[in-house]
Amino acid sequence: MIVQPAPRRPMFCGFVSAIAVLALPFAARAADAGHGEVMAKRWCAFCHIVSSEQKTGSTQAPPFSAIAKMPAFDAGKVAFYLLSPHPQMADIGLTRSDAADLAAYIAQQK
């Protein structure tokens, strides 16, 4: 019996697997937009208009509805953005779950 060697898999497969493992914490738990709303009204409403009921916000920060309506809007990208330090935004110490929840809430504001 002739045994053929296993086909070689390109490094790309390993890279894709690594990305999947790193993204697992976001995928393991569905984002909770309700929790995102609570956080938005507590932390973000000082600068952003976070809901249709809110009438005032800073002219320096876009309303959540404008962010959600951007053509390239992606809740996952927004969550990662929220985890990065930004000088114009307060560092409120978001966890990955918090960032995903907040991004899910923003997505609902279309």
C-alpha cells in the first residue's frame, strides 16, 4: 500500500485560524444592545447624541445615528475602535463585552 504525504497547507490557513481564535471572545457571547444603551446614556451622552430623545450634544462628536448610517459601518470595527485609546474620547475602561454591547447599540440607531 502506498501512503501519500498529507498535502501542505499554506501559512495562510494558520493565519486565518489565529484570527478566528482571537475573535472568539466577541463571537462567544451575543452583544447586548440594551446594556450598550445604558452605557451610552451614562458615559457617551455628554458629547454624543445617543438616542432620538436626546436633544443636545457636543458639536465636536457625531450623533450615534450618523455613525450608524455611515456606508462602511461595521459593529465589530466600532467595538475595536472603542477599545483603542483616543485623545478626544474619555477612557472609561471598556471591556471587550462592553465595547461589543455599545457597538450593537450604535448599530440600532440607524
